[in-house]
Amino acid sequence: MRYLILSDIHANLDALEAVLHDAGDAWDRPLVLGDLAGYGADPNGVIDRVRALDPLAIIRGNHDKAACGLDDRSQFNQVARTAAEWTAGQLTPANCDYLRALPAGPIVVDETVEICHGAPFDEDHYIFDGLDAQRAIEMLTRPVGLFGHTHLPVVFTLAKRELAATIPEDGREPIALAGGVTYLVNPGSVGQPRDGDPRAAYGVLDTGARVLELRRVAYPIEQAQRKIQAAGLPPVLANRLALGR
Ligand code: ZN
């Protein structure tokens, strides 16, 4: 199976469309790691598009919970809270119900892959450092664990109890998955990258060929920014898209 891996789309339809165009027919089914909504100006457009893609597995993110009333937003900063309130006012009843029904991670997808939003031990936890990565990777029940939430692409590996981290470089060198190694992978964010590269990030995982690709693609950032400004969302949400921060 060839999976299209989408995480942290954040209501950025322009970025999602660029990813789908770039990915072409290189995939069979999508896996979606949460945070469809929040920050961007197209929550309904993104949710409709994702629903039409018929993901094989999809889980909720913290912004999805906040947008549909499953979370009181007390953990959010002012900008995130403002965006969540705006999003809640925009969601169609059907899309609100869809977000409410999304399961929490982790979810086992098949014999090779499991997915979570933040960490396998806590859907809202950020995996930034080796300590958290070690704890998370040791909890995996499959050779490949996919996560999001930090918006930072990274590949952690565990082999013979040694943890290593690799930041994917530009270009599209596929990663051949080795036997006896466990992988904990963040594909980066489709709609709000934070690693200094403003291009949309996504992944393709071929479980048959045992190959993982982490990809970047440019999208019309100004278009997404204009929509955020026109919606009256906090200007920082438009500005940061150009910085990839
Ligand atoms: Zn996110």
C-alpha cells in the first residue's frame, strides 16, 4: 500500500491543493494525522477535500477538538484561541460533526504503520527532544509510527536500543526502511510549516517497497495570506506562512 501522509493542514486549502497536485498518483490511500482546522481561512474547504479523499485512517488534533467544542481552549495562546473561535463560527454543522467524531490517536493502520497526532502516550504532547522521542518510539507497536503536532519534519530511528534523529534534507531522496529498525516520523505540516522552509510538507510511504519519501512543495502563499486577512484573523497567522515559522 502507498500512503499519502498529511498532517497539520490547518485550514490551508491552497497548500493542500498544491500537495495533492504534486503527489499525483503516487499514492493509494491517505493517512491524516490531525489538525485539519485552526489558523487558516478555509476550514470547511479543507475538511470537505479531506473527506472526499476517503482517508484509510484519520485522527483528531488539538485544533480540531478546539474548533468543534471538545476542548475549552484553555491551553491555547491568544492567537490560537482567536482562530479557534473564528473557526467554530465558520464550520458547517456537518463538518463540525465530522471533527467531533474523529478518533483520538494512536491508531494502528496495518501491520507496518500506526499514527498519532502528538505522541502515542498523549495525543496532545509535543515530541521535541530525544527523551520524548525515546519514550514514544519504545511504545510503538508497529515498525513505523507517524506523528505530527510540532510541524517539524524529523525521522527518529531506534536500532539496538540506540536512538538517532535525522532532519530530512531538501531533495527527494527516498528513505529505505531497514529491517530491525523502528521509525518515528513527522512528515511536517502541510499548512503551517515551522522549520524555516515555507513550502508545504508531506510524505509518501510505500509499505510494499518499504520506502518513505518526505517531500516539500511550493504553493501560492500570498493567496492563503489574503484569505486570512480578509477573514479578519490575526495578521501574524498570515505573516508566519511566508517565514515558515
Ligand atoms: Zn498543528
